[in-house]
Amino acid sequence: MKISTDGLGVSDQEIRWLSEYTEDVAERIETITLRKERIRDINAFAVSIHYRNRSQKACEFFLLINEYGVVIEAESEYINSYREVRLLVQFISILNAMNIDWNDLPQTIDFQSYYKQWRTLREQAHRKEILSNATKQAMDLAESLQKQKAEQLINHMKEQPIVLQWERQGTYCRTRIGTDRLYVVKDNGRLARQFNEGQTIPLGTKKTLTLNVSRLDEQSRKMYLFMCMYVSADARSSFHLGPAALDAFCTLQEELDDEHLIGRIPTQTEKLPLELQASNDSVIMKECLEGQFCQGQNYLYRNDKDLIRLQWDENGQVYQLYQLLAQDGLEIERNAFKRFYQDVLLPNRDHLELHSDTDLQTFAATISNIKVFSDMEDSRILVWGTYEENGREKKFWAEPAGYPVSLITAIIEHYADQVEQQTAVFKTRSGRLFEFLDEGIPMIQKEADVYVSETLKNLKQARSLTVHVSAYMQNDLLKIQLDSDVDPAELSAILQAYRKKKTFYRLKNGEIIYLDSPALQELDELSDELNINRSELKKTTITKPAYQSFHLQDRPDIRQDGSVQTYVQRLAKARQETFELPEKYQKLLRDYQKDGVRWLKALYDRNVNGILADDMGLGKTLQVLCLLENFVSRQEPSLIVCPSSLMFNWASEIRKFEIDLDHVCVTGTQAERQARMEESHELYITTYDYLRRDAELYQAKTFNYVILDEAQYIKNPRTKNAAAVKSIDCSHRLALTGTPIENSLSELWSIFDFLMPGYLFSLRTFTRNYLKPIQQEHDEKQQERLRRLSAPFILRRTKKEVLTDLPDKVERDLWLDFSAEEKKLYLANLTQASKQLREELQMDHVDSVTILAMMTRLRQLCCEPRMVYDQIKTPSTKLTMCIDLVKTLKENQKKVLLFSGFTKVFDWLIPAFQKDGIRYHILTGKTTKEERKAEVEAFQNDDSDVFLISLKAGGTGLNLTKAQAVIHFDPWWNISAQNQATDRAYRIGQTKNVIVYQLLMKNSIEEKINEMQKRKKSLGDSLIDNASGTIAQMSAEELQALFTMEDTE
């Protein structure tokens, strides 16, 4: 838990300054005592800090901190003085740095002992970090040098001419130009551009020369190209040879004669002197060259009187060593120095002059008998090796090895995909393996004995796999027939090798199969789509549920007979079937509800499952009860799982419509619930919470039908709710929800995973092929394919489509302006939130909880700043407007539903309602089921004016058709939650027009949310009609847009 410094009256800048200067305070703290407290129903932590002030007087500082890290009480002798507030900030900084386990209380800490130990550990960590960084530099150099050498081994297998002349002095060159006579160039920086533009330049006082690159002689043309690359545009009478130019100059001078170059740079061979000082834990190296030097890119130049290039090894490794040591030398851990000595110093010993106070032979090793082996195992190509070091056999990659083993492993690593368990692995489908066989092995053979298995030698004769797939229907089951040119028992293993991106597979008869095959790709896709497991692949004929045949509609590569298409068409026409309902329901059901019952019965008869996704308030409950009473077998019981708020509503509907079903609500204590489950009934009604807690009771029974009401409760497939309902043994399943997709397509997958496991693939496959392409890449092709797969099993009707006799619903957004003081507060908090958001977005992992907290704070300021600042006494603009609106609706005899996501708002509305004689009911998360039912019935039957409802607690499962107006005090993240809340009033049974008000603050986060909801809603619309918009998954750009404010001045 981190303790907050908000609200202490100290600026952020001063808080940071105080936090950095806590050592003086820390040295005066003696003990810290911590214990848990329970104050006014709040969990809190009491902290007593005993310390001495600057006069060495014993003092105590007492803090009371709530469970969210907010200081709710602080006491000391001078708490009202500014100095003590600063001291409080420093105490908080110290407590936050101590990593206290707040669950392990009470405890008393001897702070000076703790502080001394902490400083010691910090100094040790600092020393370790310095040594580790230096060692890493050395090891990086060693590894880089060997890889460079490996790369180098791998990559090794032409009118009268214009003449240029250079005269070099030190690191500067003068240029002359001419034909028969040469003249000094006064502007070297412009010469290359003058050649390019074909300019005419003066030579001396009387002659001119027209510049043309084609007229340059062969050597001068090379000099011109050098000047294009290395001469600065501001060079005048001479140009400077920088590090890159120096090396290029020395290379070029070998191709220039004395007519073109005066002042060559000679090359001198000398050894690099190094001083090595060894201690118990490290070795310090320093270079000991004497004189003046300048550095090129790849060479060092002595610059005493004139330039001399120092020639060391051909590959420049010694120069790289010099660069590493040139500043302050280098310190390496003694254990790591052995490899550095073997890989860097020994291979270059002819170019080094080593001076040491210890015997360097202690770091030397004799490496011999190097062997490299290669073979194929489990369809992967493996390469490993052994060698002897000082007579002891060792394995490649078991520990850091010296030259030439380090060179060999570098070559192997260049080609291999990875190294694991001291073995190089080739597993990708690429040409790297063949390159290794053709190029890498010959290079390794120069340093080691190489043993290649016969299997690898024959790899180039590998063949591809042939698989033919056909499908047909039999007894309402889908049959998949696989015809392959390999033993079916090996097909599963071949596919597993393909999925692991292996290149080859060796059959039991020794034959090699090349896995980069279109047939395997098609088989892999089919296995994903139909959820074919490994044991099924071993069979020549695979049996799957009939509904999987919908996956074959876009697979022309699979031969299908007419039975498959007949089944698909028969299910597609399920909504068109007609049959007579019992007379009771002929009168009771509306036409669209009769169609819904027919569709449900068609699914039941065909042994498939689906989603009844009708709009809220269209009577999904009654359609299901009609199905259960008339068309579902009662030999086994059925089960309805619903939210707690709806359990008694189902029982009430059964009694209301006189449904002939022996039913029971499984509620009460655990013993009472168990007793009810042991009773024999035709229909059990329970809640998601009870089902999760009593999972074993339900798993012991077999049900005919399991029906999920408000099925979005299992939208997260990893929750216990989802696991519990999916574990129930039943023959038929049905999901009821008005919002199959609220935040993400994964919610639709989770519901289908309950209805028809595997139909929408595994979650991993669904995420890869549908969720990410659709939600992140806006892939319309995959979006349409998912719609075609899911549409046959979803029935969705909206009020607008089917309730032509339902009165009108008028929606009005009431836009409000901040007052001057409210705007100042909002802008101040917005600025801080924007800054914090930018910092969050720069991190590798964005803390969604922090961002949500920032959003919530801004939303609270829009609703009522008193939720954030206790010192504010006046009602907010929005609260005042809301009270006036309720008064107006009361005067017009309209009962009101008032929804808010912040129940604290009700604490300010209720006194105002009481003052103005506005009669109200209230429903929040604290309302019990019995109180909830009583409040709803009272509102429906009395002359009250307004029903205050928490959006989360009362947004679903209520019938409040006596209301004619709905007020959304604040916009919710998910517009479907608001629509569900509105539909408490706008539903079957409503006889009057309903007006819906949404109170929104202009130029605020509420306006941004409102705009974003409208944009996001299009995703759900394309898959399921009238789906909901969401802001649950936002891009960085969308998040930043929420924390901006338009300039309205």
C-alpha cells in the first residue's frame, strides 16, 4: 500500500523536494509502531513515530491511515504549523520506502537498526551494479568480437583529363586541380557541388576550367567520390580528416600515385601494452600507450610529429579493446576474466604486450579434441558438441568457453533458431538449415571434427504430405473422413510438429516428411475450426456435432455431399416453421413472441443451442416458460440460472401466467439449499452466486435444459461463474441476454463456449483469427465471416421492429455549462490527470486501475465537486439542474426514475426532495432482496414522485412501467447499461410516452465519453443488431482524447 500525500496543502514540486531530503529526519527516528484499527466501520492503520527533534527532545507523531493509503488523521504538538506538515510529508516518504507488510501487524520497528541495515544493503547493491555493468561491457565486447569474426568468415567465400592532387599535413589536406598545370582549390567544401552542376571555375588570374566528372582521370574520380562523402560543406582552403575519413584515406592512398597524393600516412606495427592488476574478486586492465593519438573508426593513429597508422590484427579486435580501455581502463569480475582472457587476449597475444602482477597462466586453458554432432530428433534438427579443456571433457554452452570453441558456437548460433539445454535447435521453416549444412559445417570443420547423421544427409530428398478431406451427415452427426498417404496413427504427431513450426518429420519407416505443405495448412485450419483433438486425428473417420457443419461453408477444399448442405439449410429455415400453440398462448403471446417460441422449439428439436437476444422488455421470460411448459421433456428437470435480483421474478411470472411447472427457488442457507436440491422438481431456479458456491450439488444432477438469464454474467470465460455453469451436465442449453457483446468479442465467445463448446474454436484461436483482426485491425472480411457463423444461433428483435403499439420514447441530452469555480477545479484536475496519463502511456505496462481512478475523479467533478472536495458547500450546476427538472416533472404528474453510478449523489438529492415535498423511493447495492421487491411494488402502486436507483444495482430485472420519465444523472461507460436502465420503464406494459433525459457537462470527459460510445457502437451492430457501444478497450489516442478540453474562450 502506498500512502498518499494528496490534500496536505503542499505543492507536488515541494513534495518531490522534501522526499529527496529525508536522511536528516531518518537519522532522528527511534522507533515506529504499527497496528490495525477499526474506526467508524472503516479499516485503518495506526502509526506512531517516536523521534527526536533538532533540539534532541523526544517527540511522537501519530498517523491514522485508511485502507486506501489516505491520511485521515495526524497528531503532533505542532500539527498546525507548516514545519510539521513538511515533516509529515517526509515521514510518509520514509514509510513508503520501507515496503511494510500492512497485513502483518501489529509490529514495532527499531528504526535505526533498520536504517543502518538498509544503507549497508544500498551501498552493496550500488557497488554490485557498478561491477556488473563493467563486466557486462567486457563480456559484450568478447561476444561482439567473436560474432564479428564469425560474420567475416561467413561472408568471405576506366578530351584531356582533369587531375586532382592532395597534399596532406597532419589531419588536414589541401587540394589542387588542373589539366597540364595544377592550381590550389580555395573552397574545398563547394568543389563536389561544382562538379555536379558542371560549373566553370577560375584557375589563377587568366585561366578557367569547366568541371565535369566524366573528365576526371581514374584516380581523381576516386578522390572526387571521397570528397563527396567526407568533406564538410564549410571546408575552405583545406579539409579535415575525421575518424571515418582517416580510415578511408589510408585505404584510398594505396590506389593513388605520387602525382595525386603528397604526404602518405605510413603504417607501423607495434604491440598494445596492457597492465593487468588482479585482486581476489576482480582484474583491472589499463592500456599503457605513450604519446599523442587520434582515433579513426577502425584504426588508431599516432600523432606525435606526423600521422602514423598503428597496424594490429586484420579484424580490428585489438583496436576495439583499446577503445574500451582508453578512458579509465576496465575492471572485470575475476571469475568472468577467464573467458575474456581466452576469447580476447589469447587470440590476439601477438599484438599485445601484457604486464601483470599475477601469473596469467592461471587464466589460460588448453582446448583440444573438439567434436560437433548433428541429428534429427522429434522432427527438430539438433546440433551439439564436446571438447576437452585442460584434459576435462565439457559440453558446448554448458559454461563460457574460450577460443576456438567460442568461434564455433558463434557460427552455429548464426544459423540456428535457438539454443536450449546445451543444444542448438533448427525448427523454423526456412533455408537456414540448408545454409548451415552447405556453409556452416565446412567452416567448423577447420576447427573441429564434425559428425553428420545419415538422416540429415538425406533431408533434401524429403517429400510433402498428401491429405484429402471429405464430409457428410449421418444420424444428425457430422462425419469427417481423412484420406492420407501416411499411417493415420502418425497424422496427429505430424500435425503437432507442423504447429510447432518444425521443418521435418521422420516417419517410423525412416522416411522424411517436409512439413511446409498446403495440405497440412488446410488440415491445421480444419482442426482448429472443428476442435479436432489428437486422438480423433488417429481415426480415418471423425464424428462431430452437426452444428459444426456451418464451418464447412467457406471450405471448398473439403469434399461435401448434399447431406451437409441440406442440414445447414434446414437449420437456417428454423425461424420460418409454423405450428399451432396451445390456445392459452394464442391469446397471451404477441406474434413476435410466437415466432420466438417456434425458433426455440426448432433448436430443441434439432439438438442445437442458441441465444435469445431480444431487446430488454420484450418478454424473453414468457417465451422460455411457454417452451418449457409445452415442448420440453420433463423426464429430467431443467435449471434456470439468473442474477440474484431476478430469481423471485421468474417464480412470480410462473404464478402470474399460471404456468404448469413444478418449480422451486433454490435459496436460503446452505443446508436449506441442499435440501431443496434433494427434492424432486421439474424446474429449479437459482442464482449465479448460489451455483458457484453449490457447484457440487448441481454437478451431481443431470438436467434436460439449462437456461442462463442475463447470460452476460459469464462474459469473462476465466471467472468462477463461467466455470460453474459450463460444468453442469445437460442435454440442451439456452442463453438469454439483451447484450451479447458489451465490451469485447470474447464475451460472445464465452457464451457460445457454454452453448456449443468448440463451435467458435478455442479462445486462443478465436482471439488470433477474429477478436484481434476485427477489434484492432477492423478486418471486415473476418467480421462478416464471424457474423455468418453466429447468426443461425442468435434470435434478436428490437422494440422498434416489433412493438408498433408501444408508445414513443423521446431521448434528450441536456448540456450544461460549468460555473466559473467548477471550471477552475475541473481544469486543475484535468491538467494533473493529463500529465499523469502521459507518464503512464510511456511505461511498458499501463496501469488500468490508475487510469480508471483519474477518469472517475473527473466524472465526479462533473456530477458534484463535493464528492472530491469536502470544503465546498454549494450544490453543483448539475445537481441544481436535476432538482429543478424533477420539480418540473412532478408538476406535470410524471413519475421519474433517476439513475446514477454514484450513490453519494443521492445523499444530496434526498434532503432537497424532502424540503420540496418530493416523495421518493431508493434502491442501491445495500438494498436486500425483500426490500427491493417492496420498493418496486410501492413505486408501481403509490403516488410517489421519484425512484432513486443505483445503475449497477437496479439497471436490470425491474418492471417500473409507472414511470414516464427517466433521468440519467451521469453517463455510464457502457451505453447498453443505460439502455437497460431506461427499459425498466420503456417495456411491455407501458401505455404512455417515455421521455429520457441525460445530463451532460459540456466540454468535459462526459462529452468525450458520449462521442466515443457512438463511434464504438458500430462494431456490435455489424454482428448483432442493436448491440452496445463500449469504452472498455481504448487506444492510447482515445485515452488522451478523454483528458483534453476544448478552448471555449
